Amino acid sequence: MSDDLRTIEIDFDLHKRIETARESFSETANDVLKRLLKIGKSAKPPVTELSGDGRPWSGKGVVLPHGTQLRMEYNGRSHSGEIVDGQWHVEGGIYGSPSAAAVGVARNKSGAPISSLDGWLYWSAKMPNSARWVPISSMRKKAT
């Protein structure tokens, strides 16, 4: 281990959030934290406004533009977020996919975290300049 690296203890929920924020399998936890905290030369500049200038998110043939609003109902609770520069920003967490975002916020009836959830079945999106909410599962069907 390099003299510049330190071991820290984190709880399981934080570890899960770091893992779901990975953009590739080769990205280390250290790289994820630097990117999210905007530290270092590879850090992306902070997004200061929700214009059409940010990166869209895309997956499985679906493209959600920067600024798309997100919502999900699960176990009688509402969750919301937004696509910001290609990432799912949901209730304080940053995720790379609908399923990661769903797992990050969903809880079972006793309040415990859910370990696996197909976010494609739960999220709806409202595109910028639109008044209509659309289930992302229907967007996926149209893309395939």
C-alpha cells in the first residue's frame, strides 16, 4: 500500500452507495469517491444549473436527458430524483442505473434496505419541457 493511502471504516450502506456509483468494473472505490467529491484531475466540474448542457443518462436503449425528473413508488413510499450530468441523483445518493437507484432508496415494510430490485419496473420519468410522466419500462420496450 502506498504511503498516500489510508484505511478507513465505513458502514455497509455507504459501501453499497460507492459500489452502485461505479461507472465501470475497473473504477476503484477511491476513484468513485474522488469523482463524486470532485477531487483531482479526473473530477468532473460541478453542475450548477439544469440546462440541456449536461450529459444524458442512457441504458438498454433508453436515453434520459440531463434535467429529467424521476419518481418511484415502493411499499407505499414515494421517492424522487433527477438525471444530472448522466447520473441518477436520488434523495442524496448518486447512482448509475435505475436498479441501483431503487436499491439505494427502497425499504421493506419493516424499514430495512432491499438487497435487489429491478428499478426498470418502478421508476417513471418526466423529460425536460414535458408535463407527462412515463414509466421507463415502456421506454425500454419502445427502444428494443
